Amino acid sequence: MNEPLISIIIPVYNAEHTLKRAVESLKAQTYPNLEFIFVDDGSTDSSYDILAAYAKTDQRIKVLKQKNEGQNKARFTGLRASSGQYIGFMDNDDYANPQMYGRLMKAITKDDAQIAVCSYQQTMGAKIIKTFIQGKGLFKGDHKVSGTADISGTAFLEKMHNPTDGKAYFSAVLWDKLFDRKLILNAFEHFDYEVKLGEDVALCFETFLKAKRVAIINDPLYYWEMNPHSDSHSSAYLEKISYQKTYQYLKKVIRANNGSDAVLLQAKIFIMWSLLLFGYDILDYQKQLYPFNLTSPKKVVLYGANYLGKAIYQHYQSSKTYQIVGWVDKNAQAYGPEVKSLASLAKLDYDKILVCLFTPAYFEDIKADLQTLGVDLHKVIFIDTKALFSSQLDQIS
């Protein structure tokens, strides 16, 4: 067998309901030289038993067990136990196209790259919700773009987000990539495990800044299952994170690797998105109703009930400056009773509608929907991206 060994590392925590799908998608991989290292991170359900049963029937599967220490420490445990020349990662509730690792390996070989990256789709059960095409951004539903390209590691980081429109073009996660072992091992060995926000991002910055060549696959080969109950969204998790610690760590990594100002801007963009989604109250010291650039007292309606809409709604319910007179979403039935349908706008007295979404691909559809309902589009405000990225972050808590 001449193909290099690829080690896939999967941290596992209480995943008994999704684990079988993940394992079966790995077993179905067409690449012939693989090992799968599952690290049970202190699960309290039947996850370990499921994995142990699989290990008896497939010699490629190795199962490790440790006390609960978090996802990245579990990944590091698996990485140290691995033997592969190349390393991939998967989350325990996701799954992969059977050709994923073969395609990634082929791209690395063809482009003489240290990292290969594929596109991915966000799923909910059997439904494809969104498609992220590397280099092209996020699209609604199923979206097909075939082809490959290559880019330097620094250029990959510099182009992750467009600071003009805020649109994401490249991903800073671990699970859609294949890494040269030495490169990713070095990142994990130097990682500060006290960093609780953006662990994947920090590791990607460290790794990509050292990569001369990154191979890009446009085809979506990884399936990221939506899980609103994951640790990264829980209140217990959010209480542990420090935005300043992550920002300072990213700056340290960028400077140590001679990163450009454009890479530093990407670190700033990431922290700002994170604050908007999970630490909105911290931004209140800069400007109220940030980042909509709305200064005078207004009656406002929030459009969008995901993370940003939820954060603004919770923060301004008792505001004396602004009165939130409504909260609407096109899929209102998926949220709580506070969220109403778009049709409810006809009964509301408001000055402005704030669209609490980041994805520009949706903006024209939103305008069309609101116009159909008779809404004056002069009352609709989208995120002020230019103001967003001019903010100072060194004093954030």
C-alpha cells in the first residue's frame, strides 16, 4: 500500500444518537489507508460502548477514553496517539462524503500542499440548509460548484472575510480540512488551552501561517449537522470564555509568524462576530444598538430570531432609549412565542426594522418579502459593516 496513512480524529461526548452515522460515513471512505481515532471525552451515555463494539469489527478503529477535558484536549489526545502522515478531524454529530479524504489527499499530492480544504453543507436531518463553497461564500440550500484551486496559507487567512460586506469566503474550522502532521501537531503543542472562544480559529491561524500551499476543493464533501444544544452555545460555556484572551492570543500568533495587517484584521473580524452573537452586552459601552448605526430614540422591530436577534432582544427589553415593539422571523414557528410571523408587521407601530442577519445573500430576498407586505424599505436597516470593523477591541473584557 503506497498511499500515505491518514488519521481521522473524532472527539466524542454524549453522542449516542448521532455517532453511528458518523462512524458509518468513515467506514465508507474510498481512500484505502485510514485509521479512525475516537476519543471519548467523559461521556455519560452509551457512546463508549457503541465505539467499543465498532472497534471489534474494524481494525482501523481505535477508541480512547479520558475524563471530560473539552473538545480540543480530546483532539490532542487523539493526535498524540495517531500514526498518520496526514491528519483530519470530524465532530461526532457530523458525517462525510465517501470520497472526502481521497479527494483531499489527491489535492495535497497534486498541488504539493501542506493543507487541503473542501467545501461543506450545513444540514438538519436529511435537509440541506446551507452550502459553504470555499472561496465563494455561503449559499442557501444545495449549491453545486465543481473545481479545485490552490492558495498560500497566508492568503487563505487574509481572504476569510470581506471587511466591506462581512461575507465569509474561507472557513477557519478543523473538520473540513486535511493537514500535514507536523504542521498541525506543532499548533496543538503550542496552543493555550485556556483559550475557550474560537479554539478552531486559533489553531487554524497558527497552522495556515506556516503553510506554503493550501489546496482548495469547491465540491462540498463534509456535512455539518446543526446542533443548537452544543457546548459552544450553552450558557455554561459562554460564562467561561474571554474575548480579550482570544484576541490577544490571535495577535500573538500572528506576530510570531510574521502575519500581515490583513491577517490581523481577520482576527478582529472574528472577535467582532463573536461579540455580536454571544457577548452583545460587552459592545454596549461603544454604541447602543450596535452595529446598526441608529442613534436617536426609536420604536424598533427586530427581524431575525437567531443568535444576533436573540442577543439584541434580550439586551434591550428594558431599554429606556429604544422600544422593541416586535420581533419577527420568516420561520417564526421554529422559535419561541415572542417571535411572530412577518404578517404581524401590519399590526405594529414602528420607526425602523433592524435586520439581525449577517449573510448578504439573504438581503435581497428579505427586501422583496417586506416590500410584498407593504413595508417602506426606507425603514429597513441592515448591519453597518464599515462601523463594525472600525471598532477598537483592546479594551474588551
